[in-house]
Amino acid sequence: MLVIDRRPHVAGNAYDHLDGAGVRVHRYGPHVFHTNSRDVFDYLGRFTAWRPYQHRVLTSVGGQLLPLPINLDTVNRLYGTDLTTPELEQRFAALAVARDPVRTAEDAIVSKVGHDLYELFFRNYTRKQWGLDPSELDASVTARVPIRTDRDDRYFTDTYQAMPRDGYTAMFERMLDHPNIEVRLGTDYHEVAGRVDHGALIYTGPIDEFFEHRFGRLPYRSLRFHHATLDRARYQPTAVVNYPNQHDYTRITEFKWLTGQEHPRTSIAYEYPCADGEPYYPVPNPASAALYQRYRALADATPGVHFVGRLATYRYYNMDQVVAQALTLYTRILQHPSAGEAARL
């Protein structure tokens, strides 16, 4: 196998490293592993030991840091109430605005909790993150964040929640440490296309880029990070604090919560969404979906090339979903080897 990456390191957006202060940071923003798939968890466990970790997020609203996803404590602290779970369920039912069908990111929230919480927690954050109003985005954008009526303040409820004990980069380095695998870093796909004989190609970059933007560019949202190291052991009470209604950045991450590292200093990152730069997020709306389908038709008609991952399939996948997709492809190629055969590109 020949693995190429145009970046100077392995691990893609999950890349982590020790910064100048010796604190392990995620260069491209926080990556938190969670899955309900035992197969995915066990597969990655072949290359890493796990450190148990359950992710918690706070949101700065009304001068308070409140739990997200919205739960019973969020509402009681925000409004100074003492509701019980049944009372909160009744309140949400009374506030909910019927949307049938639920099409947009706005619909997904107001149909559950009404307009007030939507405005406080979701609308401005979504505008910053995507550069679009939630009414212009698919419901999947905000539907990723559940609404709870109990006191569970975990961001995820998956069966398996853990972080690679030695970091993501070490996990990928072990995965690639095999005599039959060659890795070339700082190499763009187009630099080697047509020069390497191969049986099959697995492509994980932007699908529109593979086809040289034949139908125009697919829209992606990018991110810019400002990393800083502070002369204190802790900066904030959780790994991530969201800022939906103030500042140009959407959130601050403190990495020691994620890694479990003991260190007298701490490193944080401010996250600024932007339109230009490295592609991170496919933009989920009808126009981009229609354009992607044109590229998908080209991909389906291209023998011997398999498109895998968030950018190549233009889907907002979690890490475990991409791993599952890759393992499924591996099984299909193993069972039907001719499906992976191709000539020189």
C-alpha cells in the first residue's frame, strides 16, 4: 500500500502533538471519540490503549456557563426555576412550535423547545459556524445536539467513550507501521496520479477536487485556530466552552481535559469558523446536495476508485462512522477483489 498525504504529518485532522510548552494539543480542534459499535472500538483498540473520557460542554448564556445539550439543570439555572423532569417535559410541549415536516435546522429545535432556547443557544452559534441562518440549513445540523429533560450533562451517550491513551497521532503511526505500507507525506494526489501502478485507489479528499471541479466547487466551511499557552494549571471547568452570542469565535477548547495530561501549564485554542481555507465541514443544504449528486454520479462511473470519508462522500460524519465506512469497504473488496481492480490513473 502507498499512503499519501499533502500535509507533513499523519493522522489528518485528528493530528495531535506536544506544543512548545510540552502540552499535548489537537492542532485542528478537539476530536472526541465515541461510538456504539463494538467492532469499531475493538478495531482501533488494536492500535491504542484507551483512556476513559466522557465529554462535557458548557455554553456561555446570560452571564452563566450552562450545560449543553440543554437539560433540566440548564433550564432551571437559566430561568431560576426548580422544575422536575415531568414539569420540564410539559413546558417543552407547551413551547414547541409545530413544524411538519421538519426540514431545517431551525425546525429541528423550535419544534422541540420553542423559540427562546433556540435564540439563546442555537441561532447565533449556527450563523457563526456555517455562515448561514439555521433556516437555510438541513435539520441534521442542529438535530445532532439532543434536548434532554433529565440531568445528564454528558455531550454523548454512546456505549464506548474514550480517548487514545497516547494520542491520535501515535494510534495512526502504529496503524501505518507495517512493511507493506509506504507513507509519503507532503505529497498531493495530483502529483502522483498517472505515475503509480495500482490495483485500487481509496480517495479521502474533497470529491470535487478529485474531478478538478468540473461542475464547480462544492461549498465547505473551514476553521481558523488561535492556540495559546497559559501559566496556570486550568483555564475553564470543562474541555469545551461555547460562545453562541458573543465574540467572533464559537468555542474555546482546553486540551488537558481531553488528554488527561498532568502539566503545570495549560494550552487552549480559540476556534473561528470561516469560508475559505482547509475544508472541514460539508455545507448541508439543498443546493450543495444537488451539486454533490452530480459528482457522486461521476464517482459511481469511475472504476477502481473508492470514495471514503467526510470530504469524499460530502457527509458530516463522526470519526466512528468514517471508521465503520472504511471497514465496510475493506470487507467488500476482500469478498469481491475484482471490484477494486483498476488501471493506471
